[in-house]
Amino acid sequence: MSATTASGEGRAEALLSRMSLEQKIGQMVMAGFPGKLPEVEVRTLVEKWHVGGVILFSRNLSDPFQTAYLVNELQKMATSSGAGVPLFVAADQEGGYVTRLPGATPFPGNMGLGAAGDAELAREVAEATARELRACGINMNFAPVVDVNSNPSNPVIGIRSFGESPDAVARLGAAMIQGFQNEGVCATAKHFPGHGDTSLDSHIDLPTVPHDKKRLKAVELRPFQAAVDAGVDAIMTAHVTFPAFEPKPGMPATLSRAVLTGLLRDEMGFRGLIVTDAMEMGAIVKNFGLEEAAVMAVNAGADMVLIGWPKDWQDAVRVAEALVQAARSGKIPMARVDESVRRILSVKERRGILASPLVDAKSAKTLVGSDVDRDLAVDAARRAICLVRDAKGLVPLSTRSAGKVLVVFPEVGALTQVEDESGESTSLASYLRPVLKTVDVVSMPANPDAARRDRITAQAQAYDTIIILTHRAWSSAGAGQAALVSSVAAKGRQVIAVALREPYDLVKYGQVGTYLAAFNTSSATMEALADVLLGRVKPTARLPVQIPGLYPVGHRL
């Protein structure tokens, strides 16, 4: 199914025919803005510069009612000014560690769904997520991530990927695309052509994926082809270089005509929207001027330029000005502008955005975070918990077998620029206490030093079972967590270690006898983890990535 159909072409053409150059260029810009109210910054972007979309971050949102109110006000601005075209309202509601909407149901992220391995479950989660987004007026989701996480050292994808099997990522990604779009939200597959096999974060610098075309088509591109075949509305570019497709050194995919037009459009047959990743990211601004990069991206084939994390909201104004000047001078052909605007308007028509952009703000309070969706989140989380190792049969726990229990949890905030601080790993104890006799808790820093580790190790001697939750203990920033697990295990107590992100932590404390991967820290995941530990639910998940040197993809007990 093509991502562009004839359904919106009539109205889209009528709108296009009466738009000025400035209005057309505005449609090609998606901007972030400060604040939770429709104040002067966003008013300027919408009413004067006619931006085609806005992206919402946690800085803009307080609760579902406020979100819906804000979006309605923005849509009223857009429809009463310029050509009267409603906005794309986008957010990164990936699930797991990358969510924006306060009060939204805490669904597992992609790697948890990858562990569950059920495409129908992934579709249901996407549909529920889309209903909550639409209730608040958010009509475009920058999800799913369909990068294949084949590099355990990846600093920015990791847990956001379904796993390292291209086939699994393709299958689950296509299911989520169908789920989002079934409920009227534009899905966006990202980050094309693939950010999974990198050891640099493109928010900070410019990574390279050096593989040849054969390998890229078999691994990185496979999920994106599945997304194209599933009719995905949009694909987001990666600020990553791919020498196999773009021979010019240092030229990222976002700015490469060979990648965006030659590969994605001509070879892979994509007819939907190409949206850039945020242009203020280090991979772009350290190597190219922001305004020049925006012009290059459009000439390469991008339809919308995202100015997502503005330290200065006027970055979006500068980009719009640069695009207008480039179009007037002929540096960007008008045919290239009209091609993109036509696609943008057609997708807005197809998703019902042109017809009805407003929502009932009062109903958002009841539709977001409903009991039904919470039940789905807990069920999905139960199916995502992976029991990797249980050498002495500690799981399931009982009052008799567990004795006195100590839960150790890490005090960890956001680890990458795309994340917000989240998680409720402290709640595990509350879900265990109704069954187990004594459950106490103690926290540790993200990287506890030797003195802190010694104190916790000494404290643990008063307990029979110690459950230690670790958060990227495989990295240098979490090495102290791994050392603590090893220290406590060496004292002979019953130790259960649980990785709260990628399951690679076991590599750093390999001697622990019982190990689970939970992939998240939400309250729904903690409830599900307690259910597995207590034997209420049999763990059925399989590892979606290998644990190098220990367990292969697909392993489970």
C-alpha cells in the first residue's frame, strides 16, 4: 500500500494553488517552542511563519487536559491565519523510556515488546497509544524506532530498538505502524537508513555506518522496507554517514540526495513524508551551518525540516527565512517545494487533520491512562519479563524460600538527550510486600563508589534474599552497580539481579546465579516483575538481543 493515496489530492491541490511561497515553505518546517501556553514564540511561528507542524516535549506538557487545551489553541491559530492549514502536532511517544505525554499509560518500550515477540501485542499497544495521543490532539507520533540494535555499545538506540534481528524488527515495526495509523495517528519510522550499529550519539557527533550495500540491505534497511510496504506515513532521517550509498566524506543521510531520493524514494519506493531528525543536533551543527543544512536537506529530498530542541526558538525562523530565500533565488527549485507541500497536505487530508483538528479537552482526562489501557500495559510488561538465568531455582519466591528481602534500586535519571527522567523502580517492594514477610529497600547512586558499595554489602548481610536492580551496569557510567552485585553475591546470600534497560548488564557480573531482564522501570513493569518473581505469571519472553559471550538472541529458560 502506498503512503500517498488519491483521497486527499483534490483538496491538497486546491490548497496548494492558493498558497504563497512563504506559506508553502512554512508547511515544510516543524518547530519546537518553549512553555506550556500559546505565548508569543509559538504564535509567531504559527501565525507569521505558517509552520506546518509543532513538536511537543515534556517542557510543554503538564497533563492531558492542558495538552489538549494547548493543542486546540494552536490549531485555532493555524486555521485562522495564512492559508488556514491545520498543524501536524508531533511527539516522541515511543513507549518505555521515551515518552512525552504526562499521565499516559506506561507501556513497555520497543525492546520489551521485542522480548515478548508478539506482533499482535505490538499492534494493540500502538493502537492504545494512538488513542491517548489523539485524545490530546497529537496527530503524529515520531515512532516506531526501527533501527536494528546490532551494536551493544550503541549509546542512544539500545532499549529503543525491538532488538538485533532484522526480521523481528521489521515484523514488530510494521505492526506498530498499522496500530498507530489504524487510530488516525501518523506513524514515523526512524532513523533512516539505520542508527543501530553506531558507537556515537548523533545528538553529539556524526556517526558512520561503514558496511557495504549487501549488509545494509540485509540488516539496516530491511525494517524500513517493511515500513514502506506497510504504508507508513513518514520516515525520519538519521544524521549518520553511509559511505556505501553516499561517497562524499562526512555527508550524513539527512543531507544526501543519494540516500533520500536515490535510495529511499527511487529504489525503495517510498511515497510518504521524509522528515529530518532535529537539525540542531551535534552531527549537523558541528559540521554544517543550520540554515545551509536545511537547504541541503530539502534539495536532498526532505519534505519537512525539524527544529526540535531549540535553545533559541528563532532557529526555526532562521531556517524558514533561509528556505524562502533559497526558493526565491532558485537554489531550491519551486517544483521541489510544491512536491513536498503536496505530500504534506495529502497526509493531513488522509488522517483527517484538515477536516477536524480540534479535540474535546475535557474528555482527554478520562481517555488518557484509563484502567483498560493500564491492564494492557501490565499484561504487555508481564510478557516482556525475561528470565535469563536461575541456577539455583530462586524463582518463584515464597515467604519460606525468600526469608527477609532487601531490594536495592538505582537512582538514575535520563541517560540520553532524547529521554526525560522517569521510572518507578522504587515501587517493586510495594508489589512484593503483600506476599513476602519482610521487604526493605535501599537506594544506590548510578555509579556507587567503594564506600557506598561496602555499606550496602554490609547491610545486605542481615537479609536472606537481595534483589538488585541495575541500570546500564554494562557501561563505564554504571560500573559501580556491577561491582555491588559482585560484592553482595560473593558473600553467599541469595542474589537476584534484574537489568532495567538493555540486558547486557550480566556481562559485568556474570557470577550471579539468577538474572532477569525487565527493559523498563515503570510502575506497570514493576508490577509485572513482582508477578514473575512471585510465580503468579510464568516468564515467556526471549532475549531480543544477545548477551555477548553468554546467551544468544532468542534465549529463555
